[in-house]
Amino acid sequence: MGNFSSTNNKNYHDQVQIEQTLKLREVLATLPPFCKSYFRGMNNTISARTKLGYALDLRIFFEFLHENNQYLSKMNVTDYKLEILDRITKEDIEEYMEYLSYYTKDGKEYTNDERGKARKLASLRSFYNYFYTSELIEKNPASLMKMPRLHEKEIIRLDPDEVATLLDAVENGEHMTKSELKYHAKTKDRDLALLTLLLGTGIRVSECVGIDIKDIDFRNNGIKIRRKGGSEAVIYFGDEVEKALKDYLVKREEIIPESGHEDALFLSMQNKRITVRSVENLVKKYAGKVTSLKKITPHKLRSTYGTTLYQETGDIYLVADVLGHKDVNTTRKHYAAQADSRRRMAANVVKLRSDAD
């Protein structure tokens, strides 16, 4: 493994983009035909994943209208014309927001907290704004709705001793049954490399599972990753990550991957590229074996790295760059508590008069 290389073959990220584009087309087939022009008019820099999220949100809205609007319930959603948007009032949207608190579909219950409601209202406002500014509809009731007030969530992160405890549990298989230990013997090196990489670089799980072997450059201790939105970046790692990766790669060379998964760095027990869901379950499994740990997810590992980096450097712009935040204000918002503690520390740093006085 030397310097980074490229290939013309479809990589993991390209394949995910294709799958999400196909899923988007499936969802669009269940929506009113005029929705297609909205998605065509979307900025080309918006990822297929983001578009799919908007489409799924809009489907919930139109399903709500079909179930609760006397006029619209008489026709299929796919027969709705653009004119129906002018029939919808602010009160209809208020009822929709209330509906989102709790509803059932196909026997399954769904709930939305303030963040879920805010995202769905943002989707609806974008949707209405497109047709209103294009002068295709006369009213924009979505713009009259205030966004739900979001309460900042405390960042849950691991303390240094908790990080060590978690990695020890992965390495030693603590608190596991005999059958779990048998399975653990086969996955230990992979799991340790994966969690060490997440904790040692702060990359997203989606970025982690997309890494190919050729993306690793041990000469410079860097890994090429694909960020959200499709941009590429090189992140650098330290000695602990290097050792964990090299130990795992020795075992990785002994595995014969399934066809189409030969390039993947991290493989599942089925010898296919590991999935985001599998990594989430993996983190949950090990955290559950350590009773003293907080309830953690892969994103909490990312928060742990970001917090530690900010504490060590005090450079919010560096943290934003390393974590791949496009807007430093996003980083500043998440690590505001850390910034406040640094400001408190500053209060006693500057002395106005010496103690002798």
C-alpha cells in the first residue's frame, strides 16, 4: 500500500448513490406527478440521499392529506394536480404537524419529536417555495408556519477512561458467553481496528464502511474518504490507529471476499462489505458489555473525538475541517459548552496584580 490510487470501476459510494437514486424513483412513483419537477429543479449539489429524505417526508404529507382531507380522499394521490396546493391552508399544515406527533401506518406506530417535525416542515417549506417562486401557485401557507423550537441536546461523549475500557472490552472479550467468545475470536481484530479508527479520526460510519484497502496510505498515515455530498478528503491517523489497522490487515489477507467486495477494507462475517447498520449494532454490542458506559452510538464516538481535539487544540476551525463540517457554526454550536469552559478558565489566567501586592 503506497500512495492513493484511483479506479474507473464503481466504488461503494457510487453504488450507494445509484441505489438511492433508484429508491427515489420508486418513491416519486407514489407521489403526485408535479413533484418530479420539484426534484428536477433541486440543486445538483444535493445528494441522492438528501433528495430521498425529502421525498419520503413529502409522501407522509400527501398520505396525511389523502386520509384527512374530504376533497382529496376521493382521488388517488398520484392523480393530484398542482392546483391542490392552493386549496391547502395554514390550518391544514398545523393539523399535519399535530398528526406527526403520533400516527400509524400498516400496523406500525410512528412518532416525531421536535427535530423530526422541524425536518418535515423544512421539506414542506422548500417544496412550496419552489412552486410559489416559480409563480405556479398563488399561496404559500407553509411559509406562515414557524419552525418548532429546538432544544439543544447535550453532547454525549466518552471520557478517556471510558474509551480505554471500551477498547479493552473489544480486545479481551470481557463479559462474553462461550458462544460469543467463539464468534469474537473471528471478529476481534476487525472490530478493534474499526472502533479504533472511529475513535481516532472522528469519521462518520458511512465514510468508514466505504473505505477500500487501496485508500489507506501507511507511508503518510492517511486515508482517503468520501464525505457527505460526494467530496473526497484525506484524514490522518496516529500510531494506535496504524497498529490496529495493520494487525487487522494481516487477518484480512486471509479472507476470500464475495464477488464485488474484493476492495472493501472492513468485511462482514459473510465476507461482504460491512454495512452501516452492522457497525451500529457492533458498537451497541460492546457498549452493552461494559455496564459503566453511557448509552453510545457510532456518532457518540465521533463526538468524543471532536471534543478531545477541541480540548487539545482550542481550534474550532481545525475541528470543523477534520470532522468535515461545511459550516464552522455547526461545529461551534455542538461544542459551545467546551468553548464556555475555556472562557471560564481564561478568567483566572490574567492576573492584574501580583499576590505580593
